[in-house]
Amino acid sequence: MKLQKPKGTVDILPGTVEHWQIVEEIARKFFARANYHEIRTPIFENYELFARSSGDSSDIVQKEMYDFEDKGGRRLALRPEGTAGVVRSYVENKLYGPEFAKPYKLYYIEPMFRYERPQAGRQRQFHQIGVEAFGSDNPLQDLETILLGHDLLKELGVQNYELHLNNLGNSDVREKYHAALVDYFTPFTSELSEDSKRRLETNPLRILDSKDKADQKFLPDAPKIVDYLDDDSRTKFDFIKASLTKRGIDYVMDDNLVRGLDYYTGTIFEFVVDDQKLWQSASTILAGGRYDKLVEEFSGPSTPAVGFGIGLERLMLVLNVQNPDLFAPKGLDFYIANVGEEAAMKALEIAQDIRLAGYSAEMDVQQRKLKAQFKTADRENAKYVLTLGTDELEQEQVSVKRLSDGKQFMLAFAEIQTNLKELLENLD
């Protein structure tokens, strides 16, 4: 039997995984500068966690979630998104306590799972970069979160992205808007897609997010939630929009933007990339918003919160097209060619010393001819080639060649241990 990876999963192989590491490292350093701290939560949680947070009527729960019973009869689920697990951890570990500064700011870079049709940039096991900030209902926190997403995309070199905004208001606004949507869509029930017929009964806001052509013809004339906002929501939203304009950041008011999860309240946003080299129509690369009731829903204290998530697979597709220089191979610092068993043992020692000095190094362990070893050094894009044989052992020094210009010199064994960095800096 030939074993293959499950449908909707990919192997991230050497040569590619380094690209992921570059993006993840940039994100980690970026978030640290904004005083966000990394959190890691379990890959699987209790099913009820996601059913309550995402909403029983959501596509995630209805169609996409991997759920199962374990050997103890407990119903569990592989996490389909990051926020619910982080909120559960925030409540369970009492991170809302007075000893913790507010807002309490977290980020994560972790795998997620959804049973959906695999396609470019969308897999059944996928990875997400996300941030969550707990404890402030000030629109400044919404603004900072949006700017954080904007600046991260800019730092990574993403191009042609556009910010879309909407506001879902408070629970009273949602209730009034829910009724308005039901009144509007009900006369067209027979013409709606099967999914939207179901959504009309459970959560009509989701019809606005439908990609089905049967539904889309009704969307332009549908009621707009912005017309139902309460004064407080409208004032905060106006502040955010005015502040973005003041910062020189353009945005598009997107009345059909509702996000696919039930926990969102207030301002929601998406960054959409429009690039014909990637896809035929604009596609979301980063999305998030405010969710002020979820901590309380999980039996924590009333705690406002806001965050966003980035799909890493989709981000990598974009960066490979728009900023391939980010992934330019850096190459090996040193390749140690050697001849003879005694030289091989010394080469192993030198490789260890070089690595301890903070440089990358590889040595030939197969006792091949020097010509083959030099070819390997070229293939690995090594900056320096060290050659070690009988003469070098006797002289207690190694021959060094800098491949960029062919410059050659001798380097004493002892110097590698003590001042390699200084020697290289003063080489010219």
C-alpha cells in the first residue's frame, strides 16, 4: 500500500520551510516591538468551545470543523480558528487579573484545520498568524490593531492591498438589522441558494457574505447596517475612519463585510489584495475586528477585545509573487573541504568552533575528492571555502578562499576559536 499525505495537506519541504521561517521571524520581531507576547494553545479543544464562539449556524461548525469523540467519549474538535482558544486560555488562566497590564496583548503562529475544498492558498490544515488585545473598549485600540495589520503587510513587502471597513454595532443594532434583513430577503426566498435559505432562518447577516451568484444579485439593494448604528458605535467608527484618513491610509466602506464568525461586534476590517498574477479577483489576506462579548460568553468578566488573523499559506503565495527578494538564499558562511581521516576529524572540530562563533558551517563527511567538495560549496552558495589537508595540519592553520572575489589567506586554528568575527571584519 502506497501511503500518501491526506487530501488538503502539504509537506513544507527544505528550501521552502526557510521562507516560512523568515516570515514568522519578521512577524515575531514586529509584534514584540508593539509589546505583544506569544501564546500557544492546544491544537484540539472541546467541541463546545468553537460551537459557542463561531456560532452553531456558521459554515465552520456546520460544514468545516473536524470533530470527533476520543476514547473517553469526550467530543473534541481540531481548532478551525485561533481566537476561541486564546480567549478560553485568557479566562482559564485568569489573565484578566489585576497583576496583568491592560490591554493584555497576545499573538500566535499556529496550525488550524477546516474541512473545505483545497485550492491554492487554502488547505485543510493551514496556518495562521493572529493577534488579540484584551481589556480596552477605546477605539484607539481598534485603530492600533488595524494599523498593526497595515504596517506588518507593509514590512513584509505586500503590495496592492486595500483596507475594507464595516461596523456591526451592538446587540440591539444587530437585532434591528437582523429583522430588516429578514424583511428584505423573505420575498426572494425561492430564488436564494440553499445555504442562504438556511441562513435566512438562522443568521441572515451571512447572506451578505455569500459568493453564490443566485444571492449576489440581491445584495446591492439590501439594507446597510451602517444605517442602523447607535450613536456610540457611530461615534467610535467615525473616529477610526477619521484617524485613518489623517494617517494617510485609504479605506473602502464595505457594507457587505460581515465576517464569518458570530462573535464579532463593532468595527470589523479586511485587507484585500488585488493582483492579477495571483487571482482573478481581489482576495482577503488579513481580517479581524472587535469582539466585546466573547470573554463573558466563556464565563470570564466583561472584557472588550479586538484582533486579526492572517492565513500564512495565502500570505506566502502573495510574497512569492510580490516580494521574492525576501526569500533570496543567504547561503552558507563556511564550507570545510578536507582530505584524509585526520583532517576530517580536525574539520569537525573547526566546524563546531565556527558554529559556536555564530556562523553557519558544513564539512564533507564522505571523504570525497576535493573537486566534488568544491562543487558542493558552490551549490550551497558558501561565502568561504576552507581547505584542510596534511600540510595544513602540520602548520596548524587552514587555507581560506572567499568565493565572491577569489581572495585567499591562511587562518590559524587558534584564531578561529578566539577572534573569527574580528578577522573577517578586517579582511579588506
